[in-house]
Amino acid sequence: LVLLGLVAFSECIVKIPLRRVKTMRNVISGKNMLNNFLKEHAYRLSQISFRGSNLTHPLRNIRDMLYMGNITIGTPPQEFQVVFDTASSDLWVPSDFCTSPTCSTHVRFRHLQSSTFRLTNKTFRITYGSGRMKGVVVHDTVRIGNLVSTDQPFGLSIEEYWFEGRMYDGVLGLNYPNLSFSGAIPFFDKLKNEGAISEPVFAFYLSKDEREGSVVMFGGVDHRYYEGELSWVPLIQAGDWSVHMDRISIERKVIACSDGCKALVDTGTSDIVGPRRLVNNIHRLIGAIPRGSEHYVPCSEVNTLPSIIFTINGINYPVPGRAYILKDDRGRCYTTFQENRVSSSTETWYLGDAFLRLYFSVFDRGNDR
């Protein structure tokens, strides 16, 4: 993993547009889970040429929360909007097999209309914070921009529960293959193994203040999306996008992670998630008042709130008040710090979009960093 910086890859880079929608994701069994997606109007993503024959697919930012992009599956291609998620490893979309009411509100894969579809008899289950799904493993052609994976294994949901109101059709996991619930080789791993991308890396630029232009890029890094130097951080171990974090501080006072801790870099959650006691202490320090499941501050005070500094590999990454405070539908200002609902023997933090909007992130599978 790398935060900030400048790097040059001379080969092909494929960029996918991301669309931003509002959500909150809880943590279940040590993994962040998708939750409470708000409905938005459909958006047609444009395709812009980049470096000659390469295809650029910008992402769109909606409501400073979650980011989605388009993929296609099948022959001829059928289009879906998915979450690009570094905390999970499975690709799945709804299917025509699915009879759950939730499936009828989303784009479903019409397997009978694809000439390259292949069914298996393997099933799997995934439980998320806002729901659960049961799926069957199938094979077909999957495309992201001009990246094509033929005979790609992925999941089709046949049962979905408690997913009402979600915006996305499915999820495309970008974590390591050992975390796949379906046992299928992830899309990125298949591209990497077949040499379809020039470098085994992908990167995220997430726009701020609901502006357009967010992207996920595969096979390299476009340095026009950031300033400064890249600071590489080794993973704690290959198999998870988790790094060692030195401490969390406010105005030179350590407020969490005092003995070092684990931080998972997670593009699939909008929040910064940590242990309940420590998150409550942060809310106390910034004067946030609980109302229901959220903590609010006066909107007039956002610009005066202290920066919360995350120190990773000896480098400070400040997150100012305007970054960790968002507005809800009523114009009230709430914090993006959320408690981890599952207790753990070790202190673990999840650095979601509130953090990643500030710092361009590169995920290097070739060097596990």
C-alpha cells in the first residue's frame, strides 16, 4: 500500500469511473460490511481515451460517501454498478435465479442471454452488516474498461435479505484470494496471472465535496492525480490490506493506538472505524453529541475542529475536521468516526473513504505493500 506520492509506470493503465453514493458500513467478524445505501438516480458513465488506445473510466462522487463504477458481464455485455472493495475478495451481482424482493429492485444478470455463460453446482454465502446473500458460482466474460477476463468465475445471488435501499448492484472485491468466500479466483488476480495488466497494482483517487472525477486505475499509476512523493507502507502480512499504524493523535497528544495497532485500508466503507472506547473518546474530545446511531457537532464549528493525525510508518497523515465531518439529509453535521461492533483482542482501525479522499492510495500486490 502506498499513500501519496509520485511513481512512473510506462505501460498500460486502465482507469474506471467511480460513482459516489451515501452509505455506512459496519464491521462484522473482523471485516467491514456494506450497509444502508441511499437510492440515487441512474448515471451514465462516460468513457474517455487515455494515452492513445487505453480507456479511461472516471468515477462519479455522490454525497461524499461510497464510490461505485460500471462493469459488464456476458456476451453481449450486460452492465452493472459495483462497489470496488479492498476489504473483500468476491465479485457478485444479482441473478435471474433470485426470487428475493431485493433482487427485483436491481439489475439482474440474464444468463440465458449470454452465449459465454457457464454454470457450476457450487454455492456460497456472505453475511454483511446490512444483510446476507447466498450465491452460486458461475463463469462468464467480465470487462472493466478495456480489461477483459474470459471464463471469469464470479457469484450470482440467488437469495438476498435485508439489502433494501442499497444503491449498488453488486460488489467487486479487491482483497487477496485467501479471503474469498466463494473460493473463486478474484478478477484482479486472474488479470495479474494472465499478464493482462503491465504491473500488479491498482490505485484509487476519490474526489471531495461531491465533485466528479473519482477513478480506480489498474495496471499502473497516473501521477497527474496526486502531488508529493509516494510513501510505501509494507503490509503486516500478505493476504490482507492491513498495515501497522504507529499512533493516532490530536495536537501532539496520543489519543489512540498508543502502542501501535493494525489499520485496514478499506475503500468499501465511508467511515473511520475503531474500538468503541477509543471512538467515544474522540467524540468527547471534539464535542460530538450522540443522537441515535450518529454523533453530531454544530456545523458552524466544523472549521475550528482539530485535525486528527494518523501516523503510519513514521509519516503523519492529518485528517481535518472538514474531512471527518459530513452533512446528513437534514443539513446536520455528523462525524465519520464509527465504533467497531465486534470486540477484538487487538486494536484495529478501518481507514475508509473519509481518510482516502485526502490521500491517493496505491495497492501493490507484486510487493505486498
